[in-house]
Amino acid sequence: MFTPIEFVLEGKAKEGDEVSLRGWVHRSRSSGGLAFVVVRDASGVMQCAVKKGVVPETDFEAAGKAFIESAVEVYGTVKRDERAPGGWELQATRFKLTHQGEAFPITEDQSVEFLLDKRHLWLRSQKLTSVMKARHYIVKYLRDFFDEQGFWELSPPIITKSGCEGGSTLFELDYFGEKAYLTQSGQLYNEAFITSLEKVFILAPSFRAEKSRTNKHLTEYWHLEEEAAHFDNEDNMRLQEELVSSVARGLVENNSKLLKNFGRKPEDLMAIEPPFYRMKYDEAVEKCGIEWGEDFGVPQEELLTSGLEKPVFITNFPAKIKPFYMETTLDGKYALNADLLAPEGHGEIIGGSQRVWEYDKLVARMRAAGLDLKDYEWYLDLRRYGSVPHSGFGLGVERLVKWLLNLEHIRDAVPFPRVINRAYP
Ligand code: 4AD
Ligand code: MG
């Protein structure tokens, strides 16, 4: 039986207990007859003291031969030691090299590009390990929220003929001689479910052939999309702020130790509570000094969110700069929509709207957008039989992770980032 390191660090073992650890060498140093091997497992790191004469000679030699990231098993007794990381040390009685392996290629001060080339190995770093754990909890709290609110989780197709967010970011596929695309959004499929299950969500990859090199854009990202019958744009925004704040609260209540790795204080995240700020597009445009009809870029997003402790909804964009499916004011001028901008310039984390639910209006909007209606016949059917007003939104999981953990770059919010110049490893 092997003990998770966390078990010891949390004080669940008593001094003098015999413990077996199984993990990988985080770092090691030796002087004379004593080797300190810091061992890492999925739960934490712990220093092991391997002493000549205490362990068999072959075990002592094995400790000297271990590389960083060699796989090891260590047996011994635990002892409190304030100088050791985490305050505990294992005094080894046996040390076994399961796999010595080769010298680990990642050493200190490597370039960003090198670390991305070796991403499959860099994932073992303390930083990325913490991010992946936090991401696990964030995804869990997102799902938990919807589950508690009575939403059904569904799975959309990834290969589609119906683009959703404009032609310029579509990844085209040769589908046995026919044109198809990697999905940009599962929204249109989500809309098919609202007449059977009423309140639904999906968590699936979306793809965008984004040519922009920013710290917020991936070409493949995880998209959490919600859709609900009978919801208007106000209901939609309320649901979004409850969702986002429930995740922040979950992290504070259950993962405070993890948050410390990111310099996030509990009060930073507790401030993220409803109601979020709301600002109409027209007012935001004025504040930013851009032309009516222009979209916000990075500098404008920073201006609109600087100094805020929680996100702001920018509502009622000009309909002409938003997709065909967004419901509008009666005069057709403004969309009934909201983009949710995170504080500190982390950018848009959610895009949502009320949907055009009447057949004639939808057809007119699609024609105006230059869409080929035959690829959307099925979607138009949804407006032919029992259509009702409804709303929905899409949240970029990596954007949310980046913001909540205050990461520099979105690529660190996902294990194997896909960006314009990288689809390897
Ligand atoms: O604003 P977007 O394009 O909206 C939609 O796709 C809607 N169909 C969603 C819906 O209503 N069901 O994308 C939604 C969110 C953005 O707010 C952003 O968080 C994220 O998806 N996103 C990206 N994340 C990472 N990399 C990219 N290239 C992204 N593009 C959008
Ligand atoms: Mg958007």
C-alpha cells in the first residue's frame, strides 16, 4: 500500500509511522553519505533523506543515480522537520528506482517555445499541475451549478455544415467530398433541445481559425453553452452572474490552498458576486471614444474593466455587428444581447443573447448575413414547429480559468494548447 504524500503533509500520519511513497524525483542533492531526494506524486512533494549505512548499499547508489523525473519508490518513517518543504521528511529505509530513464531535458531558464515543444513533459511542473487541478474544480463547479438548477447536459456534434459565428474563423473539412466544418459553437444544436428538455447545456470543444496572436485566443477551446426556453436576455444575464459567482465561491470554500499558488486571495474571488455591472454598448462606445458600430479591442476592454472587482455586462450591441441569431429591439437597431467582460483586462468570457424565434425574421436575418439557407433547413424547422422565445450563452472555459487564476496567457489554462502556429505536441 502506497501513501499519497498529501496524507503525510496534512498531518494524517504520526511521527515515526512507516510509510511507502511512489512518485517521481522532483529534485535531489547529496553530500557525502546523505542524499536528499524530493519526491513528487499527484498530491504533493516530500523530502526523503537517504542515508548511507541506513539503506542497503545498492539503494544508496540508486539514489545517487536518480535523475530529475526518474520514477521511484521510497520506504521509511516520517518525521517532522521544519526545514523540509511541507514540514515533513521521510527517513528512508529502502530506495528503489522503478525507472531511472534519461536526463530530463527541461532544466531551469528554458524559453517559452522550448517548454511548449516539451509540453507533454512540462505538464509535470508544479505550476501546470496546480492549474490542471484548479481547472478540474472549475469545470466541476460549472457542471454542479447547472445540475442543481435543473439543466440537462447534452453532447453536440463536432462536425457540422452549419457555421454559427461567421465564415472567417471556420475550419473547413473534406467530408468524403463534401464541405463540412469543425464546429464553432454548439448553440444551434442546443436550440434543438429546448423544445424537449427546456433547460440544457453542453461542454464541448469549439474551433476557431483565429489568426490573431493574443493571450486570449486558442484555435481549439472548451465551450460551455447554455440554452433555455422562455428565458429573455435579463433572465439570461442573471443566470450567467449566478453561474460565474458560484464557481468563484466554490474555489474559495473548497480550494483555498490551491488558490495560494496563484496569488489569489479569497477576498478577490468573494467580490465576484451578483449583480455584476451593466453598461449599454452606446455608453461604452462613448467611454472608449470609438465609432458607433465598431467592436471593442483589447485596449477598450481594458479601459472598460480597469479597477473593477467583478465583471461587467456590455449590452445591446448594434445588431449589424452581431450574428444572425440574435433577437433585436423592435426597430432592429440593437441586439438583445450581452458580452460579459472580466476585470483586469482578462477580456470577454461569455457571449449571450435572446434568440430570434420567429421564422420570417430569422430567414431575413440569415439572408442578410449571406448564409446558404439549405445548410440551415433543419435549424429553420425549429422555428416552424412550436417555436418559443428563448435565450442562451457560451462561456470560454479557458478564459474563465485564465481570469480566476490570474494567468498571464490562455495557453496555460489548457493542457495542450492549439494556437495559430502550434498543433504539436
Ligand atoms: O462570443 P462567442 O463567439 O459566442 C458564441 O459562440 C455563441 N454561439 C455562444 C452561445 O450563445 N451559445 O463565443 C463565446 C465565448 C466567448 O465569450 C469566449 O469566452 C470564448 O467563447 N471564445 C474563445 N475562447 C478561447 N479562444 C477563442 N478563440 C475564443 N473565441 C470565443
Ligand atoms: Mg463574443
